[in-house]
Amino acid sequence: MALGYNRDKAAMPRTPLEPRFTIEYLSILDSDGNLDTTLEPQLSPGDLKRMYRAMLLGRRLDERMVRLQRQGRIGTFAPIKGQEASQIGSVFTLRPTDWMVPSFRETAAMLWRGWPIEKILLFFAGYLEGGQPGSDQHDLPITIPVATQLPHAVGLAYAAQYRGDDVVVMAYFGDGATSEGDFHEAMNFAGVWHVPIVFVCQNNQWAISVPLKKQTHSRTLAQKALAYGFPGIQVDGNDLLAVYAASREAVERARAGEGPTLIECVTYRLGVHTTADDPTKYRSDEEVKEWERKDPLTRFSAYLQKRNLLEEALEPQIDAEIAAAVKTFEAREAADPLTMFDHVFGEPPSHLLAQRAELAERLEKGGPRRSDEEQPPPSPPMRGQRKTSRWPS
Amino acid sequence: MSVMTYREALNMALREEMQRDPRVFLIGEEIGVYDGAYKVTQGLLKEFGERRVVDTPICESGFTGLAVGAAMVGLRPVVEMMTFNFAILALDQIVNSAAKMYYMSGGQYNVPMVIRGPGGPAHQLAAQHSQSMEVYFYHVPGLKVVRPSTPPDAKGLLKSAIRDDNPVIFIEAETLYGIKGEVPDDPEFTIPLGKAEIRREGTDVTVFAYMGMLYRALEAAEELAKAGVSCEVVDPRTLRPMDIETMIGSVRKTHRAVVVEAGAGFAGMGSEIAAFVTENAFDDLDAPVERVTGANAPMPYAKNLEQAKTPSKEKIIAAIRRVCHA
């Protein structure tokens, strides 16, 4: 009698409504190497090799970037280690004309979309041009404020719908973002307007030090889509084949005008949140070891090995590519301080031009801005004798 | 020229720009079926359809962020805040996304959008709906900020804002929607952003004021003229970019300045304009710059308290008399 009335006697008893939901979980290649051949996607050997290469490039660059950061050669960044399958399996399903909207932990997906390694290094070394996508690239820049890119992504999808373009938007975010208002507002809009978007949540279990169970009381993150009226699916995010299969389906749905999908990739951040983080303070070694056993790269390489598709000498080849990019990156001169004034406004306002000129003069002289003859006289003039107005008469 | 209300002038600007440019669309709460909480978008849904006049759920951050995304790929969204006080809910999208995307994408994506709606003191809208929000946005590099005080300005400046390639904050006023004025019918009539307007010429003191305060300052000037004090009343119109040349030029002529603002002072527009005057025309001044601001308290709900909080004509006159020793 928890409901406080007798159901049998009630004239209008509470009746269950439609949304008695279930959420599907998709796994095709598990961590023990078991393969569900009925679900195995029909990918060409060439595609499988390209995907593996992209994952490995993501991993090796990530490791190299951690070392570069520790050596003070680049700034703080968010490593992707462990999330390569979630990124490559999903981004692979996009056309170049589709839009990829990253958060700040999508290095592998960005590499796939054509961001040069050098540019990624430049971004994390603080060069403004590092955030500049190529003019033919349909990618948004890295977004740091959590979940704020999701309304932008819906805006891109709305623009596609507005113009009747045949493009799909794929937006990335983490489990942490699902607690933000912008996530819910974006999902709500996407559902109401039925726009062509795929939300890819990389649930890596931790919002810095806050574990998933303290972020939400929901059994899954995927189920949040149901509240907004579109499908959500949970996949093994360390299973490249499962992520690919779910993403392909979602992208096809979006392109066919069937609206948004939320894909929750269950994965794990094997490394630090950012290079400014020490995860030993909040999680156990056992937990990390457990997830290392589920490493997406070893799993997929074993699959390729079985299919005799593993290329020899791939790792040294990738490392050489990274080394060459690091070399070009490090040969760069320090960023030009005057670039700080670029792209504030479409047309630079006079006060910015004045500040720019002042800095340029200071930089040129390499010392105090005024030369000796321009120094003010030793005793300042009295009131009424001076002319402090800086506005030209 | 046609005589029309400020509200009608805004409506005309929106309609003309939507007719002119298919990339322009409107998005906000109650702007379609309901014709806008203040009827600024009257008839536009009927004329342009649901694709271009988008009624949204109640989510300022969501629809502002959506507009940022749409603007990045070349559409020209005009976002309506039912009141600008609601823009606080979208502050991250405005400050961290709209204002910074052009910069952080290395110039790859500009954000040509307008965020418009009423702000400032009105008629008993109380503490949370009466704030003068322009300084919040004025502070942010990358945003332009407009406060149009007259019906022709409402039309000409809104059209310029929509055609501008930067995000523009365009704050109207509930109290001005009903005022009438002569507005050019020409669909190519625009007023460039960044041009101040001398509303009344004078020789003894420059009074800076905009929106409702402009009308109060003009009344004060009228009254003081009878007492032999000649006030020049300058309306900045655009706060960013600010027309310092015209504004300082006036002070260099009159040698005295009073800044009036409806807001609560403390890092308000009055502080900023006073600082510009001091930096650029210190030796031209015959008296310290005076600021006339609202009391530094939240806006009370009661009518008499609201009136007491907002700068009155008498308060403006007193300040002018002080700087003029009159």
C-alpha cells in the first residue's frame, strides 16, 4: 500500500504509461577477444587497417605529449589514453562535409579529421593559430567550458536543416558534461527540432575526481536520450567494432531525417584528467589495472592479428611521423605577442590598434617604451601648466 | 518618413532585414505565435514561417548557444531575450562562446549574431527584472553593445547590428517601446555603430545620457536653460565601440561633464565615461566629472521606491548645478 490507496478499489487507478524503457548495450568484440560474428560489421581490410593506425597514432601522440608536457615543452592538456576506440569508431562514420564538434579530449578524432599533429602541438603550446581549423575543414575548435559546445552543435545541425544541406553533426563530450544545463538544453532542442545530430558521450567514469555514481543516479547515461524523445544506446566504448556499428546506424538515421541519437561509449580514462591532475588521490590502482585489461588497442590488434591484417613496423613508422612533427613544431619561433590583438573584432577598433601600436613600440625597443628625449621633465608642471589630454586637438 | 513607435521601428528593421537576407532568422521565447512578450516581432511568424521565427522552450543558454553555432556557419540569428535580465542565464554562451569564437578559432569562425531585448528600469518589474545589464557585456572584448534611445535609432542601429559581422548586444527598454518618432521608410536606412549623437547643443556642460535617462536629461537641460545654464546633451548610442571623439570633443568645448546612468553605479557606464573624460580631457575640465546613478541597491518593487531609486530630473539638475557652480 505504498501508494496510499487500494488499487483494486480505485475507480481510476494509476496506470502505467508507454515509456517503460529498456536501454540496449552493444558489444561485438569483448576484452577476452570473443567476437559476435553475427554483429561483426563488414569493414574492408583497408578500413580496418586505417582505423587501427588512427588509434595507434592517437595513443602514441598522447604518450609523447605527456612527455613533452612534463618537460615543459607544451602546456596543460587532457590525454585520451584508453578512449581511442570511442573516438575512431565514431568519427570514422562521418563524411568530410559533416561536422565534428569536439570537447577538449578528442585528439584521436581530430587527427582523423585532418588536424595536423603540429597544429595540435601548437594549440597546447599556446599559439592562437593552433585552434584554427583549416578553411575546408568542417570541425569546430577545441571547447574548454564543459558542455557549451553542445548547443553550438545543435546550431550547426539547425543550420543544416535550415539550408536543406545533407550533413550530419557529431558532438563529443564526457560523462561530466551530462550534469551541465547546456547538455540538457541541447538534447531538448535536438529532440524537439529533430535535427541531424549524433551525441557521442565518452563515459570515461570520472569527472576529474567525481565518479559516475556521484554524478548521476541514472543506471545509464544513454537513457537520458529517452527523456528527450530520441534513442540512446550504450556501447562498449573500448570495442571499436561496437562503437563503429552504433555510430554508423546513428549517422544514417540522422542523414535520413530521422533525428538525433545519443551514444554512450562506456570507456575509461587510463591516464590523468589533465596533466595538472594526480588520479592516485581518488582512484585505486586495481581499478586502473582492471581497465588496462580492457585496453581498446590490444583488443583490436588481437582481432587484426587473427585476420592477418596487422602491419609490421607500424609503430616505428608512426613514431617517426610524430618525431618529424615535433621537430617542425619546435623549430617555430615564439608566438608573436602582437597576434593577441588579432580576431578580437572583425575590424580592429581604435583602442585596440592603439594598444597594439604601444606594444609593438615597446617590443621593438626591447626596453622602456619612451626614449630618453621623450622622458617627462624631472619636475612635473603645476596645475594649469600641463596638457594631459591625449585626444588630438 | 513615417511617424511610428519605437516598437514598430524595431519590427520594421527586423522585417526589412529578413526580407533582404535569407540568412537572418529570429529565435527566442514567445516571439512567434505570441508575437513577442512586448510585440516587437508582431506578424513576423505569419510572414516568414516557423523556420525563420523560432519559438523556443525556456532555455536562454540553449538557444543562445544554438544561435552561436548557426552563426558560425553563416546564418545571422537575432536572439530575443524576453528581458535582458534573462541573459544572465546565457552569460557563458555570450561571454565564452559568442565573444571568443572568432578569436579562439584564429579568425576561422566569426559569430554574426544579435542578442536583443529590453533592459533597465521599467514599470515595477522589481529587483530581478530591472537591471541595466549593458556593463556586464561592455566589459567583454569581442562584443559590441548598443543602447538605442529613439525610434529612428531603434531602426537604424538594429539594421546595422544585424549586418555586423560581430556579436552585438542590443538592449532596448520597456519604457521606450511606446514612444513615437519620425522614422525613415528607406529600407537602406542604417545608422553606423560607434557614432554618438548630440541631442541638444549647449556651451556650459556636457551631459551624457541614453535611453530613459536621455529624456530626463533633456528635461533637465530645458529647465536649466531658463536659469541660464546651457547644457549639451550627448547620447553615446553605441557603448562599444564608443564614439570617444564626439564625446570628448563636447567636453573640450563645455569644460564640464555629468554622466547619467539608470544603473546602480559601481563599475557602471558612468564610471567608464568619467574615466574616458579624465584620461582624455583632464586639463580641459573646470570641475570634477559628476556621476548621477541609481541607488546602489536592488530595484524595489513598490512604485514610490522604484521612483526614488532611479535618477530623477531633480537629481540630474542638482549635479549639473554643482559642476557649473550655478
